[in-house]
Amino acid sequence: MVDSSKKPHDESGYNKIYKHQWHTHVYALPLTAKDLMENICEKKWGWHFIPHKNMQWEKEDWFKDQTLVLSFESKTDLITSKLNITL
């Protein structure tokens, strides 16, 4: 595990996009996955969403029409996250 006091948390998070990407099959980031990545990632990481072509913002469950993308500055963090996180 990484010493969290030495991690660049202010440069990680929502709408932070980095080179190494994991296009998931889910529409939300579970808090358990976020917490785990905060502990295991050694470099910056982030997440963003890609809306589907059929996105209808006026629907009550509009958020279901998007895909979660996790991205990492480090390829090693991407691999470690894929091996440790279940989405």
C-alpha cells in the first residue's frame, strides 16, 4: 500500500483524464472502488463519463445512459486497479 500522505490527491478525481484508460461496463463509480484506488494507486488517476448516443437528460434515471471511464497516469496503476477492483 502507498503512504497516502505522499499522494497527489488534489490532482486525482472527477474529470481528470490521463493516458491509460479503462472503459468499464458500468455507469457509476462505487465508493468502495474509489477508496481502494486511493490506497493502491501511486500516481495520479481520475474518472469521467461518456454519454451514450441515446442520452436523455430529462429522464429521471439519465445517469444510466453513460459509461464510466477510469484513467491513470501510470500503466502499473491501471493494471493493479483492474486486478484488484470488481465493477
